Amino acid sequence: MISPLYAAVARRRREYYAGHPARRKRLRHPVVSVGNLAVGGRGKTPTVACIARLLRDDGERPAVLSRGYKRAQPVDGVVVVRDPEGIRSDLPRSGDEPLMLARQLPGVSVLVSEDRYLAGRLAEHHLGATVHILDDGLQHLQLDRDVEIVIVGREDLERPLTLPSGRLREPLDTLIVADAILTEPGVVIESAGIVAPVFTIRRSMQEPLVDGPFGEAQAAPQGPAVAVAGIASPSGFFTHLESAGRTLTRRLTFPDHHPFSRKDVASMMAEARASGAACVLTTEKDYVRLLPHRPFAVPVAFVPLTMEPEPLPDFKAWLAASLREARDLPGD
């Protein structure tokens, strides 16, 4: 099987960086890494947003550092998607998840670069960042981090196979590097050597919203809807809409990060009209990829997804203590 070989290579790569600390670059201010063992579908980006809000509301000036996966127009250097004053970039240069975070996080900087050390330096020197959040950081070993947060799904434990047979990017024993583990309600983490605190992550989908004429969020139209999802695990999105009382006239699925074309949007609008739908409902990540195609013939609404560690007071206290400890360490 190829999966054991993949797992062995992942272990050796991690051991290499652990044994050669000079290969890692270190930023002046603390770095909080948020990552997954698995490929997609674990709520990493909403978790990054939650942590950014907690830090911002505690008086920090957070900077989210992202690689901007599957950007349509990748550029060299650093793209400032958002600074503390407002959004500064567009979808092709930023990517869908960074732009979604930029829309959600006033007062927070969001930067995209293949070189996240360079992005962090820019955030520190020009945007006043006091702490960094490394988005999808578990496998980004080139940048040193002070706090390692790992999200673990039930499926990761029930079928702990690495790629290509399973969905894990690294084997389960990688959890030994975690400073905290976030997992689903009812999941028990049992693995030798793990001493990190385990927090439950509460996933909540909010009421659908549409952008108003001046950018303000408004309630979506009621009634039947066409559901559109271009994410890693679309079935949960559709199930939520139906459990919330929505009648779905059509379910349209696309690959994760799919770049919607005019033809795609025209097809959605035609499906909505033909089925008598009042609107199209989609995820917030899909919504930012649909925005360039406005105006829509049928209203398009997004369903905000939030992820929040529980118990929240305990998580906040743990995060604050971890940052205090990081700041007591000597810097470069």
C-alpha cells in the first residue's frame, strides 16, 4: 500500500525540521497555527475567524497569514487582502477563503503569500500586528510557531489512513505536537503521549443573508431554494438547510474552490426559475466566488458558519496563558 509510505515520508519531513531548527524562520511576535490532520472539511477557516475575533476583542492586532490556495491570479510577494481599515484586494489575487475572512473580520489584517514569513514581517512592520494566526499551518513547517492548534474530526479517528487511501495528510501520531486539540462533541482522543488539552468545537450555521445595496447584510427571502455547494463535504450543508425547514428544489454540487463561470451562474438561475425557488442558498466560501457575477437574476444568499471552542472561557484562558508564555521566550 502507498499510504504507509506516505505516512513515513510525512514523519521524516517533520523529524527533519525538528532536528534542524535553523531551517525554520521566526517572526518577532507570537504565531498561533491552526491546522488539520485531514484534507478539507473540518471547519478550519471558521475556527481561524473565531480565534482572530477573540484576539482582536482582547486588545490584540491579529494578522491572518494564508497561502491563498487555488488563487486565480497568484502573484509574487505579499497580497494584503485586508488591513485594519478595510479590504484591499479582489478574489483572483486573494483566493476565496482569505477574502471570506477579510469580509468577516473588521480590524484584523489578512495577508496572502507563499512565503508566510515575509507576510508576517510585513504585517509586523507596516500593519502593527501583535500576533499572527497561521491559517492551515500544521504542515507549513518552514515557519516557527508558538501555539499549535489541531482540529480532529470523528472520521480521522475512525479511519486513520493517510493519503491516498484515506484523507489524512499526516498520521495520527502527529497529534503529539499539538498544544491544543479541537474536536467534535462526543469524540474521545486516546493516543499515547498526548498531553494537550482537548476542547469541543461547536459548529453553528446562522440564518441565510444577502448583501444589501450598501454592503449591509439582510435576511434572505423565505420559501423554497436551490442549494449550491462547492466545498469539500457538501452533504452536511444540504442536511442543515433541510433540518432548518428549507425546501430544496435542487442540490447543485461543484468541486471544492470551484471557479464559477457565467455558464454555471446562468444554470443556477435557470434551475431556480424552473423550480419556483425564491432564492439560491450557498455557503459563505462559495458566495465570495459568486460575487463577481452580480447582479443575479434570482437572489443569492449565503449561510454563515461559525466554529467556537467549548467551554469558551477555558479556551480563552488557555490561549491567553499560551501567548503570555510565548512572549516570555527570548526572540531573535
